[in-house]
Amino acid sequence: MPRKRSNRSRRTPHDAGETTVYEKTAVVCITAIPMLAMAGYGSADVWALIPLSLLAIILMLLWTGDSFRRKEFRFSTSRLQIPIIALVLLGCFQLLPLGNSGVSPDLLNVPVVSSLSLDPFATKIFTIRIFFLLIFFAAALAYLNGKRRVQRVAIAVIIFGSVMAFIGILQRLASPDAIYGLRPTPQAIPFGPFVNQHHFAAFMEMTVGLTLAAVFAGAVTRDKRALYGIALALMMIAVIMTGSRGGIIGVFAVMAFVVAAVYFTARPGPELDRRTTGLKLGLGAAAILVVVLAGVLFLSGADPIVRGIGLQGGQADVTSGRMHFWSIALKIFFEHPIFGAGFDAFGVAFTRFDTWNGYFRVEQAHNDYLQILADGGILAFGAVAAFIFLLFKRALCVIRRSSSPGRRTVAIGALAGCFGILVHSFFDFPLRTASNSYFFLLLAALATIDLGDEREEKGDT
């Protein structure tokens, strides 16, 4: 029996020959939304919901117009959408008045929280954001359905990433007082459009994956490799200049993933020599590292490198308080093991277990996996784990079976970028920034979309 595809978009015979204006505009919108989200300080602020909601409405209108034009609704059957739907439903459930604060309403002059979430407003905002992400991801899976589209979107992400890396480097060298000259950041270290330099490093990890795969996988012509090499050097220099230890670890994870994927998925044939391929990949990676380190030393000295590898002097706690945050996240989870304390309610739940003086309000656990346990309990953690499992299972299938070198290269780079930021998430909260979430889901779509070029293997049913 032929193998059943899990995420093929439903299409009419009309699709084979005609592309509607709605469809073309939807693809442009899907490509532009993550970039526009990043321009607004990463869309980390509540006010960013307004433009993001407008963009989501525009995307839905384009989707609807295309459906009327084709007389059939196009959608993807990818199971990757199910865990995101589960998170939206869990967020709605946490807002129901099913909780018990244990405090008499007569003792306070403000309404007592009766929802499962300890911070209903924050949970509501988080749930709305996840819903917008779901719309974006579903549209990306439905409309990025051609090899040319996938490759064009990947190139657009690489170009955007290199431009943002260049801007971030210039901004760091100029040491401006405010982002865009408009927003001062007295309690944070900004980089590019981000208030937090760690989140910029996380964005670079995703773009480095696509660029590195293009350089190493050999799917681009020789005359273009120099351009990709320059873009890659800019991105990696920017990551090191952020001084983000999690970012540097994430980039090394991306490099290791790309090298391993290219080495182990090289097509068998007379031109394949494992030893030669491994030597070329190793020398190429070493050359890139030498160029990047030399660039960082030339531009800003050794400080970013020293900070990035954790050798800064005078630090009593090399984890910068993370061990304290992580222990409290586990305590919150044990108190709310099933449904959690509420999405984005960590800042409220933290105060009960905090043994510090309370001078700083800690709103993130600096570990996305522990925070999802604290915020959403076993149910939310299960949904996230299911998404990661399905992502790697499907993407590795595409990489292994795709007959197109260009398609395989994009899948390797996209999955490597996702892997890098997932590794970084053990030490920070990069996916809590909206723009990084949009780019992550865009890469997930690029890595898993079925383009109909996969070869059947023995044992498929």
C-alpha cells in the first residue's frame, strides 16, 4: 500500500495551473509577518498584539478569498498543529472560574482571583498570542506548498538575518543610548531591535541553520557560496558579540547538527567518499570559526568571547541566578502539577517561594521547559514534547527521502535552526519573544511540508 502523507495540503485540480492573487499575497504575508514582528522590538510588548492581530486578520481574509476563488478550503493535515491547538484550549481552560484562592472576598478591596490561573490577564494575553501563532502556522503549512516557494522563503530569511546581523553589529559598535534612538534600556543589554541580547542570539541561531546548510550541503552554485559565506560570518559574529552563553551553545548545536546531517544523508554514489566529506566539513567549520573569532576580536576585543564562555571575573553565581529560578519553577510545578499556575503567571507564582529580598520581579524561569511545567503543568509539557517529537520525526523523514537537493538543504537548515533554539531554551526563554516564535514556526513549516518529492522506502505502509 502507498504511504499515507500526514501533512499534504488539500488542493483542487484548479491548483495545478493557476495561482490566485490571494494565494500570492498570502505567501508574501506569511514571509513578512515574522520580520515585521521583529521590527517592533521583537513584539514582546502587549501593544504588539494590535499590529499582530491586524496581520492575522489580513491573512485570514486572504485565506478566505482564495478559498472562495477555488471553491474549496485549502488546509494542511499536519499533526504538528494539534499540540498548538491543545495549548490554546488549555489556556482557555485556565481562565475558567474553577480555582479557589482560599481568601475571603471580605478581606480585600479588589476582586479575588477565582480562575485556575494566578494571573488571568497574563494568561489571556498568552493564549491570544498562541492563537495568532496557530493561524500563522496553519497558513504556512497550507501555502508554502512548492519547491520554489520554500526556497524563496528560505532565501528571504537568510537575507533578512544577515541584514539584521549587520545592523546589530553596527549598533553595538556605536553604543547607542536607545534602540532606534527611541527606546532606552537602562536595565537590559539590547542588541539590534531586541531589548534582550539573548533573544537576538536566538534569532541568529535560526538563520545560521539555513545559511550553514546552504554552504555545506552544496545546493547553491559556486558563485553564490561567497555571498552565503559573508552572511554566515556576519550572523556568527553578531551572536558572539551579544556575549550570550546560551546563544553560543545554540550556535555550536546548529553547526554540529548541520555537519552531522550533511555527512549522514549524503547520497550514495561514485562521488561519495565519507572520509573526504568529513574532512571537508571539519575544515570548513574550523575555517568559519577562525574567521568569526578574528572578526569579533578586531571589532570589539575579547570581552564578548570571555563573557560568552563564562570566564568573566567577579561573578559569585556563574548561572546568574538561574539555579534559584529553576528550583522555584519546580516548586510551582509540584504545587500545580496538572494544569499549572497559569500561562505567563510565573511572576505571580514566584513570589510565594522566593527567598530573596523581592527587589527584582522575576517573570521568567530562564528555562522554557521548566517554565512550561510551572505554567501549564503536565498537560502543557506533554503538548510541547509532542510538538518537538513530531517536528523531528517528520523533518528527518523529509531529509532522508527527498529526491531534491535544494529541498533537502532547506529541510536540514530549518531543522538545525529549530534544534539550536530548542537547545538555547534550556538556559533562557527565547521562544517567549513573539518574533522568535513566528520564525521558529516558519522554520518548522519549511522543514516538514510535504512537496510530493519524497521517495518511498521498503516497509512503508
